[in-house]
Amino acid sequence: FKAVTGQDGSWSVKMNSMKAGGPFKMILEGENKITLQDILIGDVWFCSGQSNMALPMERLKEAYPEVIENDDFPWIRNFFVPTKASLSGESSDLPRGRWMPATQSNILSFGGTSYFFARKLFQEYKIPIGIINSSVGGTPIEAWMSREAFVGNIDQLKKIDTFRDSVFLNNYQKSAKSNLLARSVNQLPVVDLGLAGPLKWTNPDFDASGWRKFWMPGYWADQGLRNINGIFYFRKELQIPTEMSAKQAKLYLGRIIDSDSVFLNGKFIGNTTYQYPPRRYVIPQGLLMPGKNILIVKVVSNSGKGGFVPDKNYTLQVSDEKIDLKGAWSYEVGYAQPKQNQGFSGNAELPIVAQNEPTGLFNTMVSPATRFAIKGFLWYQGESNTGDAKAYGQLLGALIKDWRNKWKQGDLPFIYAQLPNFMEANYLPEESSWAEFRQSQLEALSVPNTGMAVTIDEGEWNDIHPLNKKDVGERLALWASHLAYGNEDIIYSGPIYKSNSINNSELTINFDYNSELVVKGKGPLKGFALAGADKVFHWVNARIVGNSVVITIPKEFKPAFIRYAWADNPDRANLYNKSGLPGSPFEAEVE
């Protein structure tokens, strides 16, 4: 192959499809000579979205210890795109990174969803699988779309073009930061009582006998102290058996809202700066003493309901011995944060965060990759857009069209994860922004060559970052096997709503991908609700008949709408197929 460099030093070579395999080496010769080693020929998937796509295997290591210990797949490669955002226009190169093989020392850095996706495909097809993981937590879909995707949206185009003006943007940012500084000047300084006295509250000798009682885990708003954020100190006296003392230990403190610092016997153990990571700390050898030990957790809560998230792991572990940390603690307030906007008025401008603005991440983390041939797209995103489900349905279709246009490889497979169950379950039928959002995701299946993995059974009510990424990745891989590899011999989707009809007093619901419908677990089929024209929903009895679901319509009731699994956390939903794949939530008008 030969290429001529442009004036900017760039060049490109287009190669025909080659047989999968390797490793190979590539020799580049010009005025100098460069040799690139360990090159594989295989399928590359562009994987993108927000935190549930980015979430690394390191966060999942307690959930999959055997995978972390035993997996060794050098033919699976991962390129994790470093976070970089810009509103000034499209970049020519991705942020600097490197391809990493899925060997034991590297697996912890792979995104969990994309790793299990690639692992499943490799085990099935025995060809190299490459992952470009371009994901940023907490980002909206608009940030991942190009300017062209917003053609027809005058307001968004005006905003995009305005922010491309570097002079305007720099002046705006300076003004906004000045306003924030002016606000902070008008506020009283933070005085943490835990640090202000002659004896710090983290000192084991501090007398905490007058502190409030607290039952771990939980939230202080539920235990007698409402409407307060700030700095809090939590204290627990531990009795350590002699055989556990002086050894290295692991401390698990579930998940804490928002940030925390941990002290044992007055010594700093570690800290976590935001709410989402699981709290896992190592207590060095020699710090645990036989008998009495004082554990202090300093928590900083910025907004909302602060505390210790229930149904998580709160233990101290030495080898195979564990001490349960749930139960009676004590706590005190070190600093009460003033109410928001107290001490100033007005609607001052806030600084622009490029990764949250339209095109902000497409410019830097997507556009440069469009020059490379890929097998398809993997998408796990939406939590940041649940406030406007209707708009998301339009945006997702626009993003799919946009990316396919940019890659110029036709209707590449676009496979995405429907949002999982999350938040508290409700026993009665309810309105739900997350259910509306899942409906918008469901309707995106009308776009050709798309697939959706249903995950309403893989979430956690108390964690927006559920740990079960293996089933999610493998369900996405089932769709890839069908769409990208032409496998027609597998069941790749759970039941998807198709149509309904009324015959006398029975409503029959038909599904696509309806191979042998089953009820998961014991008991009757659950999760179906009917409403009249007033859209007030009521649970109804449903049963499986063949490959359909049949509902007996209550007497003197005229149904107008049908819903299934319509909730933030649809824990009653139990419609599956014989392959163990769940049915998608849906809402439909009764025909």
C-alpha cells in the first residue's frame, strides 16, 4: 500500500476485508520506519452512552470474582476513549489512548457491559472482537449527536452555532464564573465543628456520649432529622476478637450519599468523592486492635436525601471472618448547609459544561472514529434524559440516522439496552417517567436493523448502576448474533408487544418473538393493567394461552388502554419466553 501525506501530515489507507485472525505486524516506511506489533483482524464495535456503559469491571469484581481471576482473552481488545468535550467543532483525532487485550491484568479496566458483550461473541465465533468504548457518565443523548442531526431544530442549531464562537463562549464562561464567585463571597464560611474544637471528632478519645442515635444503614431524614444537608460524623464502636486484630482487613460501607472519609482509631483510611461507587476500603495491617476500636465515617451531603443506601454490603472482613456493621451507630452534625439561594438573589448565569451540551461529545469522542470501519453500534444511555421521554424517542431515532450517515457503511446494526428497573416498587398501578422512557425506547425498534435488550429484571431498586452487567452484555450479544452475524437459529429477544383484539369478554394480546411464553417463578402472570378512557389503571388477571396473553375483561368495563410492567421498578412483571428473556414493558390502545 502507498499513501501521500497531506500538508497537515495526515494520510490514510483503505484496505479490503481480510480474514479474521492474527497477530500481525505493520511496517510504515517514509523518511523513517515504524513497526506496529500485535495487530489483529476482526470485528470492531463502537460502544457508547453514559455511566452504565462506562462502568468498569473493577466496580464489578465482587460480583464476578471467577471471571476476574480466570478470564484470559487476548483476542478481545478494548480502546477506552478518554473523556474530552468541545463545542468549537469536530476534532480530527480521538483523545490519546491505547488498545488493551483482555488479559487478567487489564480486564478490570474494561467496561462491564461491553466486556461481557465481546466475551459472548468471541466465545461463539472465535474471531477477534474490538471494543471502542466511548462513554461518559451523566451525559444526555444530545451531546453525542452531530450538528447535522439537529437540522430542523432552529433553537438547537442557534445554540450550537453560538457556542462554536470561541470569543463568545470564553466571555460567557468568565462572566458566569464571576457570578459564582460573587455568590460565594456573600455566603458565610463553612465551619466544621468536627474540626473546630481542641479534640477532633475523628479522635477515638472524643466524648461522643451525647450524639444522636442512628440505625445503619439508612437516611437521617428517616431517623428524626429532616431537611438538612452538610457535614455529618457517624461513629461505631467495634469489638475486635484477638484472632482478627493486627491483620489487614477489608471494610465495606455499601454506598453513601454523597461523599465520605473514613477513620479507624483516629487514622485516615480513605475517601470517596461522589455517591455512586461502592465503598471498599483496605485497613492496613496493624491498625485493628484487639477489643475496642472506633470507626468514624465523615459524610458530606450536598443535596437531597443523604445517608447510607440500604440493601448493600456493610461489613468488616478479615480473611473469612466478618463483622456485620449494620445496627446501632451514633452521629452528629458538623455543619448545617444553608438552603440553596440563601444570601443572594437573581438568576445568574451558570458556566457551560461542554459534555452536557449538544455536539459536545460527538465532536471529540465520536466524529474522529467515523473514519474507521466497524461492525455495529452498542448503546446504553438514557438516565439523563428520563425527564422527557417523548423527546427522547425522536432524539434516539435521529442519533441512529446521524451515526449511520457519518460512518457511511449503510444501516449498521444499532443495538441498545432498555433502561432497567430502578427506585422503589409501587404495589398499585402508577404513572412513571421511566416507564414512558422505556416505551420511547421500545418504539425505536421501528428503525430498521435495530435491536433492544430488555433489562427490567437486572436493575437494583437502590442503585442507578446495577452490578449485573453480564446478563445485559450477553442479551445485547444475542441481538448482535442475529443482526450482524446472521444467526437465525437462536432466540434473541423476549416477547415484544405486537397487537391486541377483543372477542366477547376477553382481550387477547399478541407478541413478536413469542416462542413459548412462560411465567417466571411460581404464581399467576402479573404486571398487566387496564384503563378506560379516563386512563385510571387497574390490575387485571391475565393468563398465557398458546403464544398470546389473554385478559378477562371485568364486567361493565370498557377498556381503552392496556399496560404491562408500567412502573419505575416493575417488580411484579413475570412474562418471559422459554429462553429466560423478559417481555418488554409497553402501553397500547385497545383496538
